Amino acid sequence: MREPPVKPIEWLGDCVRIIDQRELPGREAHLEIKDAGQMAQAITTMAIRGAPLIGIAAAMGLAVEAGRWMGSGWSEFRAEVEAAIAALGATRPTASNLFWALGRMRQALAGGPPDPRSACDRLRAEALKIYGEDLETGRKMGEIGAPLIGEGMTVLTHCNAGGLATSGYGTALAPMYVARERGVKFKVLADETRPLLQGARLTAWELARAGIDTTVICDSAAHSLLARGLVGLVLVGSDRITLDGDFANKIGTYGVALSAKAAGVPFYVVAPTSTIDFKLKNGSDIPIEERDPSEVTVINGRPITPAGVKALNPAFDVTPAHLVTGIITEMGLVKQPLAAGLAKLEPPRG
């Protein structure tokens, strides 16, 4: 498999090295994470973000934490690891991949002798397996989605669903990387993605670094450009997909989907099967993270609203299934009706 476009996270044995995404695009700074508390802080403050990457980061953070208690007795070791799982699970409520990855780590913890050294080996192996699987998944989604990108097409994306949101290939950006490898010439419009500007800071940084023709637009400009026929395809990621095909993504995605539907522009979600929450029937059940209002009212330490004015800061919105043309997973393209296709991807119970 080809080297991924970016490496946002690396396992170094005694610590986890991550790109501090808060510093991009100004500088590529790194943090070395040495315990679960530091990883939880990095996830909460969005030094590391993106649904698949949050899951990988939590798994690696847990594995590093377990190593700190390897010399303890089993009861203490188990209690500390469970406390770390709880702390990591409390960081970002919307991303399904977080809980999926922590569930796998809990199974690894229980899947062998009650010995701290053996358990550390199992947790480390499972974290690295989750990372490796995500690399393969990103590449597969890129290959499945790349044929949707035609020569000379303009593709619109919202937020950052690239290598910085995964192990290195991305979800919504993966088809773009593969299409470029295949020699397709196309352009990308990246919504800025207020309030934290993941599109302007991160998506534009990634795509420009890969040599892909990229233009940043204000979030509100997307609707007009779609209506004017200047967009041929919309690709977005997702933090959680329900059984009926409703999905949560960065705030503003719902409006893009409405405009794409009105303009007759295909709208695809690109996400691994780990993002599908098979316990949730529809979007009304998805918990929506509410972040600090100061992210809306303050930019670079400078207030942009009058003193005392309140702000709402939902991090995500839910787009209903009927606005989605299809969902690209590593297992293939799920077409309408989405519920029937997603049901076929549900793993057997028991």
C-alpha cells in the first residue's frame, strides 16, 4: 500500500506522537502523549480530531496508560485501565468511532490471562491493529469513491475529513487523493467551517500539500455556488451514521445537503463501517456535542461580539437520509434506500 498523504499519529512505544492540529496551518507542531489523561485533553481541546482518528488516538492513549501500570497487581491494573477508558470515553460524545475503538480495547483487556504484562501486550497489539485497519479502510474508500470524480469536475467538501481526521488517508478526501494518483484533473472547494475553521486551516493545508487545486470559500457561499451549477459533486465525512442513514457531521453539513438536493448535485458521505451506530435507529437519537461558546465569540483572543451577548455552539448537525445520494464505506457503496443497504453491513450479534 502507498504511503499515506499525512501521518497525524505515530506509535513510539513509550508515547504517542501526534500533530497538534490547533497549530495548523501556521506550523507543523507535535505533541508527545504519555498517558490517557494527556490524550483525553488532546481530544477534548481538538489538538487531535476527526472521528476515525479519535478512535485510534483513544486506543493508543489507553495502551500507553496501561504500560504505566504494568508493574501493579491485576486488580489495581484493571481499575486504572477501566478509569482511563471512562475518561477517554467522556471526551467527545458524538463520534461513534471513539466508543467502537474503546469497546475493542475492553474486549482485548478481557481476552487473555489476568496478568498486567500480558494485558499490556494485548492492548498495544489491538491499538496498532485498529490503526492498521484504518489505513487499509481509507485506501479502500478512496478507490471506491475515486470514479465519482470526473475530469474537470469541481468537488465541494465541508470540514476536514482527510488524513488529519484518520490514520493518514482520510474519508471524504480519500477519493480525491486516489483520483489525483490516477491523473484526473479536478478542483476542490473547501468550506471554511466556522467556528474552528477546519476546512480553511486543515483541509486546505492537506490538499495544497498534495498538489490538488483547492479554493477556500465562506460556509455561506456554498449554497450559491451549488445553485449556480458550479459544483459537480459533494463529498463529506461523518461522525456517526444511524441505521436509517441519517448522519451527524460538522455543523453546516445539513445546509449543504439541502442545497445540493435542490441543485440536483450528487451528495455522498464517505465513512468507515466503524462510524455506523447499529444501536441507533435515526438521527434524533444522536447526541450532539455542545462546545464552549467562546469558540464562536472570540477569534485569536479578540472578542468579535458585544460583551454579554450569548452564543450557541453545537459542534454537529444531523442530515436526514433522504438528502444523501449514497454512503461510501470500505465494504462498498451503499445506495438508496440506505436503510436496506446499511442493514447488510451489520455484524452478527452474539
